[in-house]
Amino acid sequence: MSEPSSADADPAGAVDRRVFLAGLAGYGLTFAGGAGAAVSLSRRRPRGSRLIAGLRQAVRGPVIEPGQSGFLAAAHVYNERFDDVLPLAVARPLDAADVRSAVRWAAAHDVPPRARSGGHSYAGYSTLAGGIVLDLRYLSQVGFDRRAGIATLGGGAQLIDVYAGLAAHGVTIPAGSCPSVGVAGHALGGGMGLAGRALGLTTDNLFAAELATADGRLQRVDRHSDPELLWALRGAGGGNFGVVTELEFHAHRLPRACAWFSVAWPWASAGDALDAWQHWAPHAREQLTSVFHLETGAERPRVLVAGQYLGPAGELARLLEPLAGAGPATVRAGDQDYFDLQVRWAGPACSAQSLQGCHTVGTRPGGTLPRESFRAKSDYVSRPLSPTGRELLVAAVAARQGQPGSGSILFDSYGGAINRVAPDATAFVHREALFCIQYLDYGGGPSWLRGVHAAMRGHVSGMAYQNYIDPELGDWQHAYYGANYPRLLAIRRRVDPDHRFNFPQAIGR
Ligand SMILES: Cc1cc2nc3c(=O)[nH]c(=O)nc-3n(C[C@H](O)[C@H](O)[C@H](O)COP(=O)(O)OP(=O)(O)OC[C@H]3O[C@@H](n4cnc5c(N)ncnc54)[C@H](O)[C@@H]3O)c2cc1C
């Protein structure tokens, strides 16, 4: 566990303006007019503040409320689009017992709680208005039991720290590439990364979790104590059943050899490149996982594949051959140590700095990665896309080129270890997909994203990835969980009958 530090304070040392004004209103201080106008000041404390004083008694870790220095930085999630959503307070419990105290307090006072691990929910579901955020940043331990081969991770650990902490023991778990994603939110909704086809999803390696439940208990959930709840946590655990304070994973030895590669084509080959990729990537050797990109660029759109191979780069020329017929390609590849490779995927800002800087600004002392403002949607594809489907996607990115902001369509290859798990073996149902499509828009408003997503309806499976959670999705119960939904509903009713853990796309809404 890392102790509270100066990162808890507002970096500017100033009270945020919006909160300052809201705080004045709460104290009955009103401005009657322009400069020099009369003000009235009552001594009445707002109800919210009295309530939060009780939370402060209940929790040992810091509790930050509106009007306090650093409140806005504490309230904000990664996606800046939700900066106006402000909770009653942000509590930062020090350990699992402290989380349980906060959950008990929330139940006793009928205040809705929301767990936050890395704060990367696409829909901002780790914050809320009118409730309390339980920010797990101090539950960030990364432990490894060598004899048992088990990694034990705190509910607030971020992926870059997980990769670094486990690499020091010569092991790893498969997970995504964004360094500051929280391992809890990630694993509880799936967790797809560039070791996915070889080692499975993050959630496939999860075998036990410690959970603070609505009844005020702290319980270790495993296949003996509560197999149904463990089943539910593996794919549907994000925000639904309680607050996960610790996760236990089967760890994998670091691969002896490891390589990265990229293949880029001229834009005119985009449709053919996508066709070659979709027939190759989900069936390639399992040690190889790749992501296909169609994206706007500085002057023209770009098409490329980037990937990771758990083997020597010298073998890649033969493995990448099926992509050769799609047009004139530029291929780059190289050997790299596994951990250094994870830093490479984390982005250039990370490779160039110490690991301290490789965290979102404000979430860890020294974190430098900026927050972002974006929208996203997703689809799964279980049969190869037709020429019409491919043309739609290529045309959509071409149309987005030159507009404000940027747009991209990313394709995560499935198959391999991911698809060897049965759809009902865990709550993560998407086991028959060839790949997952993710549509992303930065700074362009909602219309392009909605348009391309709507245009693809006849070409995709109708399922969507719950970790790319989309607040606009209609039948999300089916899209995220398919035939597993009724079983999830029964588990939610048993574990949280009063639906204390709730959000707009919670099981049971
Ligand atoms: C820049 C970026 C890159 C990404 N890259 C990938 C990728 O490569 N692969 C991939 O699969 N996904 C990726 N994602 C998606 C990511 O996996 C999800 O957004 C994930 O839910 C984020 O988890 P978090 O803990 O950071 O988010 P949070 O916002 O903290 O949490 C997400 C949800 O889980 C709940 N939750 C959080 N902690 C707990 C807990 N301890 N117990 C119970 N519920 C909890 C929250 O209440 C919320 O509903 C990416 C997201 C972003 C923004």
C-alpha cells in the first residue's frame, strides 16, 4: 500500500473556482450584485458537509469534499467529458477494512457508493453526482508468491505497476496496453491485451478476489467459497457486486524471447489489408496477437497492423507472409525484453521517462500522462466482414480525415486462448468472436461515431465489449452479456438485494 502523499493536495494549491462558488452557496453566502454589493452570511453548514463529516469518522483514509483544496482533481476521472459530474466526496480508503467501513457507512446513510480503480471507464461510471467515490489508489500492492505462482494485486493497482512489479519476479499476467488503467476495472470486465491470444484475457487468469459487499462483509470469493459469485466477477464484476479490494491471478513466467512488429500500407490498400488481416489474425500462431488500425493522420488516413509475438523476431517474416498480398507494405520488427515491450506499448511518453511519470497526471505522485476527452463504441465480429462492410469502415475513416479532432477504428484479434474458454464458463461471453472493433473519436462530437456504428449494424454480431462501455447502447444487457445475463441477475439479487451498487448499465437496471 502506498501512503497518502502530497499528490493528494491540489497541485496548484488553490481552491477550484466552480467548487469555491458552490461552497459559498452552501454557506448561505450570496452576491447581490456587482463590485461592492452587499452580501449576507449565515453560519448554517450545508447538509452535505455534515454528512461527510460522518464519513470522515468512519474511514481512516483521506476524505475530500467540495470546497477543499484538490477536490476537483480528486473527483475527475480519466475522460474529461465527465468533469462536470461531481460526487459528494471522494474517500481514499487505506486498506480493505477501510473500504468495508466506507461501504457500511454508505449503506447506513443511504448514499450510493462507486468504486474507482484506474478511473478509465469510458462512460465515467467510476464517479457520480450525489454519492461517494471510493478511490482505491492506496490499495496498490503488487505481490508474488513464487512457490504457488500466484500474483496478488491491490484493487487500485495500475497496469504499468503490475507489469513492473511482476517483471521484477520474472513473471507477468496478460493485460491491456494503457499504463494507467486500473487492474480491477480491467480484469472484472475482461482485459484484452497483446498477450491475449497466448495467455487469455486478464479475467481468465483471475481465480480469487476479496470483495466488500453491500451487507458490510469482507469476503474472499473463490471456487470453494462462492463459485457463482466468482463466475460473475470474471467478466461482469465492474461496479456490480461490491468493491473488489484484492485480486489473485495465476502468473506466467516471462517469455524467453519476445518481439514487436508493425506492417503499414498505403491508404489505397486499406480494404485489401483489412481483408488479409481478418482472415489471418484470429487464426495465427497463438503466441502472436495483433491490432489492425484504420485512423486519421496528419495529412491522410493511415492503415497499419501492430502486434506482439512471444518468440524471436527472426520468425516473424514467415508468420506475417499472409499479409503480403494486400499491397505494398512497410514491415518493421525487432526483439525486445517483455517488460520493455509493455513500456513501448504504453506510448512514447512512457518510454522516455521514469515509471513514476507513466501514470495519469494527478493519480500518482509524478504522473505526467494527460487525461483525454473521447467517445467510443464497440462491436464484435464472428464472421469475416463482407466487401461492403469493409468499404463502409474505410470510407468512414476517409470521411473523418480533415475534420476537427481525430477518429480511429481499431480491431483486436481474438481466437487462441481467449476462444478456448466456453461462453458460459465465465461471465465474459464473447468467446466465438474473430475480433472486436472499437470506434474512437477524440474531439469531434458524437455524430461521426454514431453514424459509422449505425452503418455497421448488418455486418456485425450485435455484441459489444463491456470494458468499452457505451452509455448510448440500447440492448446492452444482451450486447455485453448475451445468454449469461439471467444468471448474472440472479447473483446480483442474492449478493446485493437492495441494489446499493448501481449505475446506468448495472446488472438489474
Ligand atoms: C486509454 C485507455 C486504454 C484502454 N486500453 C484497453 C486495452 O488495451 N484493453 C482492454 O481490454 N481495455 C482497455 N481499456 C478499457 C478498460 O479496460 C476499461 O475502461 C476498464 O473498465 C477500466 O478500468 P479502471 O479501473 O481503470 O476504471 P474505473 O473507471 O476505475 O472502473 C471501471 C468500472 O469498474 C468499476 N470498478 C473499478 N474498480 C472496482 C473495484 N475495485 N471493484 C469493483 N468495481 C470496480 C467502476 O465502478 C466502474 O464501473 C482502455 C481504456 C482507456 C481509457
